[in-house]
Amino acid sequence: MGKYLFLILTNPDRDEEGAFRVFNALSNAVEFKQAGNTIALWFASFGLQAFLTNNEKIKELMKKLKDELKIPYSICGYCADELNLSGALAALNIETSCFIGNHEHFMGVSGFAEKGYQILVY
């Protein structure tokens, strides 16, 4: 089985394409996990909007990934700071351990690559 990082950069609320890209990323993560692969999710840039969307299909997938499948996810703390989303995300009771990096220290996905993850970008 493989190791895959789903890097979600697209705002699902931007337009129809954005919603489909995020939906596809999350749906594929579910499929890969159910096939026995090791999966991680990294939300960065405008992909942070996936936590704040009103799109019911995306919200259902986010809940399934977190609660049912227990897929670990990380949030780019630098991006959250730069986009002024830290407060809105904190209001969702997201564990602080999920935030990687901050305004002074950008953290990328190279650590996942070094651990043998294939990086799939959405």
C-alpha cells in the first residue's frame, strides 16, 4: 500500500470548479484510505476555506474523514495568519496541534516527501 498526502489549496467557495476540486480531493482521500493506504491531508492557502464552507457535500466528507476514518490533517498556520483566518478556524475548536508553522515560520510539505508520501495537489 502507498502513502499519500492530499494538498488542498483551492477555495471550495470560489466557484463551481473550486467546489469540485475540493470535493474530488476529499472523495479520493476517502477512497484511498478505504483501500488500505496511509493518508494525510494538508490544508493551505485558500484551501483553508474548506473548514468554513457551507457546501454540505464537502462538510459531510470533512466530518467523515475526521470522525469516522480518523485521517490526520494539518493546517498551514502561516496561511491562516496571512489570510486572517486564524480566529475563524480557532472558533471551530480545531486542535492547535493541527496548525503547522505560523506567521514568522512557514512550514511546507517537504517532511511528508521525506517520509515517502506521494503528494497529490488539488
